[in-house]
Amino acid sequence: MRWGTYFAVCAAVISIGLALGVTMPLVSLRLEAWGHGSFAIGVMAATPAVGVLLGASLAGRLASRLGTAPLMQLCLLLGALSVALLALVQDYGVWLLLRLLIGVALTVVFILGESWINQLAVEQWRGRLVALYGTGYALSQLCGPLLLTALGTATDLGFWTGTGLLIGGALWLLGRDGAPRVDAHSASGRGLPAFCRRLPAIAWAVALFAAFEAMMLTLLPIYGLRQGFSQEVALFMVSVVVVGDAVLQLPIGWLADHLSRRSLFRGCGLVLLLSSLAIPPLLHGPLIWPVLVLFGASAGGLFTLSLILIGERYRDDELVRANAHVAQLWGIGCLLGPLLTGAASQWVSGHALPLLMAAGAAGFVWLVFRPGGFDEALAPLPLGK
């Protein structure tokens, strides 16, 4: 196994998490300061999801022409330029276009990077290696809001920090090899309905975690502010959720190499459902902090296990194609989650964020426990038909 390449690819993708962890809350807080409502902030949070859907359709074709590593480097640099322009041109309409471009560019990096990591992982260590990547990415998101707190939100320093991080991510990939072989039809985006029929629990889990992640970085700080917390405490709430995600992914990965992945999948769904329901009544008490840890850990566990289950089944083109479908589902989750939560928060309930997560978790629990549902989800059938 190419350990140096594994850690370099992980570092490149993780640089995205840190950059987004700094810039996404800053965008939402800046819009809040400009007087925009929850729905407008939700639209801004959902815009990169459209870019995700576009990026998923382009990744394979571009990688077949430019090569995996060069394309990832190009997209990281394009993302860096877009983040820099957020600081230079502060206009809502322009920001929508820039966030769309960020979504396209960084989705390509995610698809190819996660495929590369899964391709490098040896089977007996797959759970731990994928979880190690997941832990690193979650920690990067944890450090993002903390770094933003240190940098402050009154200036554009957070945007410039994100720009530098993405440039650094591109440098990590210099001279690396061992990427999946990709032809022009891989990751074309075709076959998503068949993918969802064949792997329904995994498809739901990916979309649910995408909605979770988008809402945590963009709408959870606003949720905290509107529930009476200070800006510092609201950002700290985001960090606590990400701590739960980060700290428990390696134990989940270890368990996935030794125990039933079916049971772990079900357990994560149940914990996510219960913790989501517990947030509103416990929000202003001391128990909210362990609940937020479990909230983040269970949501992150769903995604980690989804990647593990996909990686054990596919290689090369099929692996890239599967990850393209994961990216499409990610885009759908990122699009619908903030839009529905922003609208519901403004016009239905101030606790829409945890309640909608509870509804999504309930759907997953129903799916994964229904007769034949999980067996169908794990069937190793070919993709793209």
C-alpha cells in the first residue's frame, strides 16, 4: 500500500474541510449581519449543492482527459480563487455564483479523492483507513469554526485563510500516483435511480449526512443565535457537534472491521433519531453538550459506513461511478436540507433544524429495518445500468 500517497490525498481533501469550516459560517454570519432572513441564508447554503450535481456529471470525463491528480489540483486552485473573490466582491448575487463554482470544483476533488483513498485501502484495514480519513475531515471542520472565532468575523481574514488552505491542498498532490483508472464515461451521473434501488439505505444515509453537514456549518450558528445564545457559543455548538463526529469515527471504523456493519448502520440511525429529538427540550441545559456529541457522531457514522460498504464492493471505474452517485446524493441533501430548514425556521418553527433531522433519521431507521431493505442495500450489483 502507498502510505505516502494515502496521507497526501487525505491531506488534500481535508484541506477542503478546514477551508469550508472557516468560510461557510462566515458567509452565513455576514448575511445575518446584512439583515437577510433565514430563507435567503438557506438559499445561499444550498447553492453549492447545485454545483455538486454539476461536478458529479463532469468528474469522470474531465479526469479521463486531464488525469486524476492534475484535475484535483486544478479544481483546488479554482476553489481557492472563488473563495478569494468572496472577500473581494461582497454582493449577494455574486456570492451565489461563486458558491456555485465552489460546489462544482470541490465536488470533483471529493469524488476523485475519496475514490483514490478507497482504492488504496487494503481490505483488512478498510474500515479504519476510511474512518481515519473521516476523522481528519471532521477535525478539519472542527478547527474551522474555532479558527474563525480566533480570526474574528469583522474582517475578511477568514476568506483569505480559506484561500491559502486550498492552495496548500493542491501542493500536497504533486508527484502522487496510484489513482483509479478512469474512462470518459465514469462518473457521468447516469444510473442514479438504479443506484438508489440497489443501495437504498446507503443512498438515504449519504443524502441525510449531506443535509446534516450543510446545516451544521451554515444554519446551526443561526439557530443558536436565534435561541438566545451569543455568537461565540453558537459557533462553539458547531464545534461540539463536529467533535462528536471526529472523535468517534475511528472507533466506528475499528468496529466495522470486526463486527456486523449492518448492526452499526442501524445503531447510528437510532442514535441520530433520539439525539435529534432531544435537542429542543435540552437546548438550554447542561445535557445539551453530550447530546450534540452523539448527534455529530451518529450522523458521521452513517457516512463513514456508507463509504466503507461502497469501497469493499467496487474498483476503478465502478468505484468512481459509485462515488459520483454519492456526490449526486450529497448535492440533493445539501440542496434540500438548508432550503427546507431555512423556510421552516422562518415560517413554521424555530426548532426546524433538529426536527427535520429527526424526520430524516426516522426515514432511515424505517428503511434499514424494513423486511429485505438492508439486504437489498448491500447487494453487490453492477452500476450504471
